[in-house]
Amino acid sequence: ALEASGTAAERIQLPAVMRAADADRAKELGFALTFTGIAVVSASLEFIDPLVLHTEPTLPTTMLVVLGAGLLLDRFALGANLFSVITGGLRRLLRDDPTRECTIEAAQLLAAYRLRLPFLCFRPSPAQLAVFHLKLVESQLSPIYSDDENLSKSSEWWAARYALWAATGAVAELAIDGRLIESDTRAPGQVLRRILNSSGGDDADKGLFRRRREQVEMWAWEEAQRLLDDHRAIHETLTERMLSGASAGECVVLIENAFASKSR
């Protein structure tokens, strides 16, 4: 499948909406942290100045007034652009969204099941995946075939599926409201760099390996979208079951029954 879609994968790029969502996240968090820092410092000085410095808190009061007046002016007179960015960042910092979290977890559980990944009910980091992968590949290669060429091929086969699995979370989250809060779009690339570098020897950082990693990463994004589109009903049902408190075992049974009924 990877070879068959390789040419198309080379032509596509990470969707513009994904890049825009990542940029929005950085901007919103930056503005929200700046706003929160100024507000906290000003409010603190309101109490520190009279008690410690024995002076009138003129400066912090002025900062708070200017901050509040500026937000109100932007909210009601200037289109609320800054207001929306700051409130969006604060929602990210104070996030408590079980539906979003379950949507991401359901997507990655579904992908892990379809790809037959051994860590079905876990969400390892790229670093943990790299450690786990080396042990897995070495255990599956017989001594007679455990040369560098076979190890590299086996590593790429697994790495492509790890990257696909890592991409499904971001694709599922973006489909909710066009925002990325929980997911990290860097994860598929990080997985590939760690695993293909470790299997590529001294040439891992050269152009050939870099281009191959980019090709596999593009394939992973494309296939993640296709997987979720093909199994949208199962993904939605699985998300609802997770929200209702279903255990990991119950979720796996749900997936198995859903695919069994589709194959009849």
C-alpha cells in the first residue's frame, strides 16, 4: 500500500488547514500567556505596593485599567480579533474537554486495531515507540535474515504504520472544529526520524533518507484521513462509548463486532 500510493504522497503536502491550525495554536497560547502574565503581575503589585513598598499602586492599577479597556474596545469596536485570540488561548490553557480527548483516543485506538499494532490500548510517545520498535523488530527477524538490509526494510514497514497511527489523532481533532489543542502534528515526523535514523546507519541524515522520511510522512497523513473517512461510523460510536465510561476491553470488543458485522 505504501509503494502504491508513494507517487501521490510525494505530490501532497501537509494540508493548509493543518498548518493554519498549528499556527493559530502558537499565536493563541502566546497572547494568552502574555495577557495572563501582565494581569497576574499587576494584580500582585496591587497588594505588594501598599503592604511592602508603602506606596500607592498607581502603576499596576493603570496597567489593569489599560488592559481591561483595551480588551473591551477590541471586543465591541474593533472586530474582537485580539479578544478572540486571547480567549482562545485561555481555553487551551484551561482546557477540560472530555469529548475532544475521547475523539482523539478513539481514533488512535481504531487505527491501532486496524494496523495490528501491539500497543493497542496505549499511546506511547515517539521516544517510547523507538525503544519499543527496536525490540519488536529484532524479535521478529530470524538470525539468518538479521542483516542490515532486512532490518531496514522491517523498520520502514513498521515506522510507516506508527506514523499513520500518530497522524490519526490530529486528523480526528481537526475534524471537530478546525482547532488543534491536544494533538501534536510533529509526532509522525518525530516517529519516522527516530526509527529510520536508528535503522539507517551513518547515512540516516543524508538526502536519500530525508526524502524517504518525508514521503512516508505524507503517506501517513493521507492514509489517516482515509482510514477515518472509511470507518467514521465506528469512530463516532467508539467515541460515545468512551464518553460513557466503557473500559478498554469493551472498546476493543465494540471494534471487533463492528468489523465482523461489516464483513458479513
